[in-house]
Amino acid sequence: MHYHINENAWEKIYEFLMTVKRIHCKNTESLRLFVEGVYYVLRTGCQWRMLPEYYGHWRAVHKRFMHWAELGIWDEMMKHMSDADIQDVMIDSTIVRAHACSAGYDNVGY
């Protein structure tokens, strides 16, 4: 299996997850696949239903994602990973499209 999260970042993520008492982290492969699946959705912007099957059933991955969100695990992880190199997730404003009304265009009367 090809992973999109590099090994250094995964080691930091796993190190953090091992400290979280509210989740089970014994199956490292399953845990990594889940985090990779969440990363896939965030990276591609696809709907949860479009998550490739090899990450698991989309509904189960989404349910676990929401459970972790309710527990605040994602927020804690972001704080823990704040010094990580996240160059691959930076957004360049030249590729972000905005609707004309965001620049003050008034479409009333047309």
C-alpha cells in the first residue's frame, strides 16, 4: 500500500495518538489506514461517499472521524503537529476561485 502521509509525519501522529486515552491504538495498520482515509478526503475535497473502498467503508470512517472530532482529538493533534512541515497542504490564492460578488459585483437587475 502506498501512503500519502510521509513516515516522519506518521511517526509524530502515531506518537501523539498513543497518548490519547480515549481511543484504541493497538492495530497500527488499521489506525494508519483510517488517518490516511481522512487525509484523502481532506486532500482531495471529495465527499465521504467517494472515499476509496480500501480505506474502509466510508460511513464507518466518517463515523469514527466525527467521534474523534467530538472528543477534540483532531484539534489536539493539530496543536501537537503545529511544527510539522505542511507545505503540501498550503493553499495558493492564485488557484482559489471566488464568485464575482465577492469582489463587489452587483448582479441585481440582470
